[in-house]
Amino acid sequence: MVYTYHLVFLSIIIYQVQVSDAFSINQHHSSIVPLSSTNSKRRCTSKQQCIHRINNNIQIQSRTIQYASPQQEDDIDIKNNNWFNFGQSTEDDNEADATTKNNEAENKFGLGQSSYAKYGRPKDIDESSFGPLLPIAEAVDEATGGWGLSYADLHPVTPQTTVGQAFLATNFFYALSGLWLGINGDWFYGGLTEIAGIVSFVYHYTQLDFGKNRSEVRLALLIDYFCAGAALITGGVYMISAGITSIPLEALIAAGVSGICLSLCWVWEFGYPYIFWHSLWHIFSAYTGYLVGQEHLATIAAGG
């Protein structure tokens, strides 16, 4: 008989523990609210153990619903999907929680991370997006591990905002540099600089307008690689042909600063930091092109 009393007493204690673990009583509003208990996220060691948890959970909630109002019943999640996680780890849940906290911090302080780190390798590199340029796009994507055709998410800046318009306006320095070179006789290098500025404007406009993960922006980025690369290679050939000692120190400093700015906008490839460093890249690279082209014209004029 004593043994029976002990069993009854132990059953009551277990029942109370289960009820207190499954629900909390709101003392101010006298409402029953399900707890996001850590027990529901604990890893099951066996399928039988998980089934036992499910049965206990449903029984407890069913008993509680008998004493709950219709509004309180809506707060009780009978399904409790976490209980059906047979033997699976909760690493995904923890990762999701960490991501949410990071996003909240980013929104609070205006920070973020690169689109490549956030969204991974592009998944829209196909013929419908790149057409005849698809083989080149695939080669760039493969060579860079997916990084080459990713781009910065500049949200909340758009082409209609003051910051976005100022950012786009920095491409005007390429127009000035190219125009000056053309007027003074170097229409080839000047024309390449002009085209690089126009394509850069189109790329960044689509980047601001379309936002993240758009194939249209990736296509504009790929064309920008071609045009900017052509102008940079031409400038490099000019510098090599003239000899490093003949290049003005001012041009070398400007080239170094522009390279640093480009590197930094890849480090902070998001939002306002990217816009700041990439704007400086536009300005100093255009100025470098102007100085290199000017030196090339002076060499030609001197009969070199």
C-alpha cells in the first residue's frame, strides 16, 4: 500500500513538472501561454523517446485547453513542430537565431556584410541571363568561386536618394578625363575611358535600382569588367612603354590610392561603406588615367 502511495505521489510530481515546463501563467492577464522551452529543442536520443515526448505534450496541452478560453486556445500550439525533430540536431535553429541577431544589429548600426558572404554563389548564371556571354560568365564564376559576379547590396540607397545620385555622379570624372584626352589627340585611350565611365554608370544604376541578386546587374557587371579592363590595360601599356622612371610621381600615388580604395570597397562590400570607397576609386582611377594619358601625349609630342 505504501508503495502504491509513492507511485501516485511521484506521478503527481511528474505531471506538475511537465505542466510547468509546457506553459507559463501570465499573472497580470490570467492567460495561458506556451513556453518556448529548451526541452522542446533538446535532441532526441531515439525515435521512441521523441514519440513519448509528443504524446506527453499533446496530453498536457489537451488537459490545459479544457480550462482555457477560446482566445487562449489560439495561443497554444498543439502541433509543436519542434517535438517532431527525431534525433536531429538544433544547429540550424541556433544558426537561424544567430543570423536574426546579426541582422538586427546590422539594421541598428547601418552595417552589413558582403552579398557573397550573405547569399553565397550566384544561382542565376544561365543563357537566359547572359545570352552569348554565358561562356565568359561561367568562366569568371568558376575562376573566382562565385565571387566574381556577386555585387554589393546597397540598400537602402537608390538612384532617387541623394547619396545614390552623388555616387552615380562620380562616374562623371571618367567623362572629363576621356574628353580631355580626346580633345588633345588621344581619342583611343580617351574613348576607352569615356566608355568605361558610361558602362560604370549603367552598372551602378542597375545595382542601386534592382537591388540584390539580380541577373541584370550581373550582366552589367560583366560588361563593366570588359570596359574597365580595356582602359586599365591600355593605361598600363602606356606606363610600361614610357618607363617607370618617366611616369610622374603624382600618377603613381594616384594609382596606389585608387588601388587601395578598390580593395577596401571589396572588404566592406555593402551599403554606405562600399559607396564611399568605390566613389573614391572612381575619382582617383579617373585622375590616374588623365595623368597617364597626359604623360603619353607629352612623350609623343617630344618625339619619344
